[in-house]
Amino acid sequence: MAFLWNLALRELRAADRLVIVGVSFAPSDFELWWLLRQAISLREGLPLEVSVVDPDKDREKYILTRLPEGSCRGRYYESLDAYVVSSDSPAT
């Protein structure tokens, strides 16, 4: 598992965009929070675009306020269809 977490950390650190789909981020997800915060802090100030796909609009704010301040730009999509048809989606 440590190898997989290390790969995830490396990929998240190198990413320009993070799309979060269907992750509740329950309090028990503290290791996932650690992974995201660590990867963002290793980016040394490079902005990360975080797209949150969730029917609950408040989920974007919940996620962004728990990441290092000023490190991420948020975008919200109410559904996967809305994300896919947006001009921001790499699928278009």
C-alpha cells in the first residue's frame, strides 16, 4: 500500500487539475486528506484547479476550505454530465 500511496502523491503533485467525483470526505478519510494536503504543499505554490462533481453545491466549499489556503482554484459541477459537456473537461 505504501508504494501505491507514493505513486498517488507523485501524480497529484504533478497534476494541474484534480477532479473529485463521488468522494464524501468523511472524518475517517484523514489519510486521504493528508495525501491531498501533502501533494499540494509539495507543488511549491503552483495553483491546482480542483473540479468538484457533486449534487451538493456545498461540497466544493467543504473541500476547498480544508486544503492549503490560496493553493487551489475551485470549479463546481452538479453532475458528471455537466462536467463532461463543459469546455473544461479534457474529454471535449
